[in-house]
Amino acid sequence: MSADPEIKLPPEPDDLKNKSSNPDLRQDEREKRPDSDSWSGDRPTVRLSANDEITWHYLTFETETPSPAYLATSSSSDDSRAPPPECPNLKKYQSPFDWSPKRKAILTWISVTATMFTAYTAGSYSAGTDQMTELWGISDVAAETGITIFTCGFAIAPMVLAPFSEINGRRPMFVVTGILFVVFQVVCAVTPTFAGMLVARFLVGCAGSSFSTMVGGVVSDIYRAENRNTAMALFAGAALVGTGLGPLISGFIAYNTTWRWIFYLQVIVDGIVMVLIVFFFKETRGSVLLSRKAKALNKWYDSLEGHGYYGMMMPTQDPTKTVPQRIRWKVKSDEERASLGKMITVSLYRPFHLLFTEPVVFFFSLWISFSWAILYLMFSAIPLVFRTNYDFNLQEADAIFTAISVGAMISTVISIYQEKLARRFASDKRRGFLNSPEGRLYFSCFQSALLPIGCFWFGWTQFSYIHWIVPALAV
């Protein structure tokens, strides 16, 4: 074959010269497979070749995929070329914001279920401490450190794991940490020493942290800011419901069998949740999906060129005209991303920087840490109070944790509907303010008062001459 003649293209628009995306393509051509003939308005009489330069463009979810140039060439056939490879299915790289409500709901429920059973793990340990002290000859205080060491892993690991989720996406992190979560639960169940239990509990906390810290990111990935209230309420409620379920269920287990079955049950349940994640949880991080889409398109372009089909039809300054051009796609977030080491360094440093330089972060962190400290303190306080003052056995005392789960369910329902009611009855001016993050603080200001009220209520009513239901209601 003779060499392809040199092609003189019309002037390119500035956005192509600057390697930006091509938003001027027609809407009805978005993601269209290359069997369309709608690009045949200006059929070039020549073809591009491997000697033509490749131009890189930035890809976004709004970028409309151009048509291959071979569809717009003259009708003369080239028998030496094999049939062109088919365009990959690009629907799986759709923006998570545009997913169907059903798909979003499935991912949300899988995520909050994982969150609930992670919180379940935190509190379930306390019911087995009596048997552990007898088995290993340790004090009650030493046995309770299994709760503390879990929270240490739960707090430290996200600062290291977060950058991996930014690069690789949510799903790989959920799968890897979920498998480790189940494995370390097995270690807790079979460990012959207390030291082994502490190490395993720390690793369980590290692995389980992703199902708490990253679920909020999943919600942000698939819901726009104005639609996140219900999903975030379910997420927060699941954490509290699971915290109450842990000692509630494990108390019955420890009373009727050995403490090891507390962890065997978690292995079974968490294993089922992991199966759901592996088979039904799809990637939600937009930048990762966009990078995969760019790689899929570039791979297809390479395959087309390997068969002798060069170029895509790109728009010019005249919206009615297109020109053939060899292109490849790249994603801006990939170029702006720092190295993994730097991301981990920033992830370790930034929380403390914000904590001590931003008053809002400091006081909210102080309040949240105090609230969770009170909640975890209840793992020891409730059994102590009700077994000592009311002569409850282990399963009866741990049944009081039902109050935490029921209270969490009620608060979740309130959280879902309170914003809807506020939007419905607020004035136009106030309705705009409710759309801001600060608008949600109105509800928190009133509801946060329930925590100190409940603490004083519980402390002032935990006496044997007062009916046990009174301190239970305080919980």
C-alpha cells in the first residue's frame, strides 16, 4: 500500500488544543456504539495513519464519546483490513449519581448492614469477659481492655487506609478488609491466650474500621448533597443499633454456652455479609470509574488502530463539522493525585492539624468522642449496675442493651422525617438555609441535650429501691 497522504485539518478549537474534554458533541450521540452513520456529514477522502500525532483529552462523565473516523470515510472498502473490534460496554462506567434508585438503595443497605455488624463486634466482647477472667486468670479490668484495644485499631487504621480507597476505590477496600475482618474474628474465637486475644481484637478493629469510615464516602459517591439525608440517617442509626445488639445477643450466648461462640457467630454472620459485598457491591467512587472508562476507551482505540482503523471524529469551531483525529483519554484527578506515600503522610497529619487549628472541628470532635466514650462505658456499666443492684443474671442484664437499639431506631426515623418536615413548613428564605450544612445544626442543638439528661437520669435512678425500668429508660 502507498503511504497515506498528509492531512490538512481545519483549525481546532482552543479546548482541543488545551487537551480538555469535548462537550460540544450532540447529546443524542453520547456513549453511542460505532455502528451509527450520523457522523457522515463531512466525509473525508483520506484516512489517518500511525504517523499522525495522538492528542490527549480530559475525560469527564459529561464527555460525549466521539464516533470512529472509519464510519465517516468514503465508501471505498479496504479488503486488507479485518472487521473493526466492537466498542466496549460503557454503561458500567456511568456516573454513580445517575444510577437508578433501586441500585443506590441496594448499595446503601449493604453498606449500612456491614456498618451495623461492625458496631456489633465492638460491644459483643463484653459478655464473655467473666469466662475469660476465669480461664486466663486475669482481672476484670484487664479483660475489659479488649474493648479499648478494638477502638484503638478502629481509630488508627482509617488514616492509613483512606488513601488506598482514593486510588483503588471503595470495593477493593471493602473486599480486602472484610476478608481480614472475618479471619481475625476466627483468631479471636480460637486463641488460647489473652495476649493473642488482644492482638486479634486490635486487628479486628483495624479491618472493621473501613465499614464505618468509608460508608459515609459511599453515600457521598452515589447521592447528591440534597438527597443524602435518609442514607446518612440509616448509616448513623445502623452504627448505634449494632452497638446495642452486640452485648444483647452475646449475653444470651455467653450465659448458655462458651464465650468462643460469641465470635463463631460473628464469623458466620460477617461471612454472609462478605458474600453480599463480593457479589452485589459495585464500585461507587466516581474518579475510579472514570479512570476505568478512560482505560477501556484507550484500549479500544489501540485495538482499532491495530486493525488499521485510525482516528475519531472530533468537533471543530463549526458545530456542524467534525474532523478525524487520533485521540486518547486521561482523567484530571489522576494527574492531580499525589504519590501514595505523600497521601498517607497527609492523611496522618491533616486530622491533627484540623483538630488543633479549626475550632469547629475541635469542639465537634470533643463532643463526639465524649458521646462515644459514654456509649462504650455502658458496656461495663450496665451489667455491673443491673447484676449488682437488681440481681439480674448475665443474659437479663445484657437484655437492657435493647434500649440502645430501640432508641437508635427511633432516632433514625426522626432523623429521616425531621428534615422533610422542616423543608415543608419552612419559609422560602429558611428553606434555602436548610440546604446548607449549617441548617442541620438546628436539630442537633436540641437533640444533643438528651445525652446529659440520660446520663444524669441513669446515675440518679440506679438504686435497688427504684424499679429497674427507670434506669433502663435512661439508657
